[in-house]
Amino acid sequence: MISYNPFYKTLGKKRITLYQLINDYFIPAGTIQRIRNNESLTLKSIEQLCRILKCNVNDIVSIT
């Protein structure tokens, strides 16, 4: 099962809000909603988040 719990921890460490991701970095609100619901994301979306947050995939997604 996919979990995005590491994503929220990474956001906190980087001091970036969901509002900033949507408005400053142009991450679609639908992507944030998919994360909230632990739904799948495209690799392109994950890569984009990794670039913005300057982190690795395992800092965003965990598989349980």
C-alpha cells in the first residue's frame, strides 16, 4: 500500500506549505488531493515534487 506520510514530514522539514506548492510552485490541487487520499501519482508528479523539495522519492512515498 502506498503512503504519503513521509511527504508531510518532508514539507515540515523544508518549511513549505501545501498552499505554497499550489500557488508558488504550480502543483495542481488535484495532485495534492490524490496525496491526501493516498492515491497513485505519476512518476512525473513525484519527480516534480522531489525537485521542488530537493529530496529523494523515499522522502515523499513509502510502501507498506
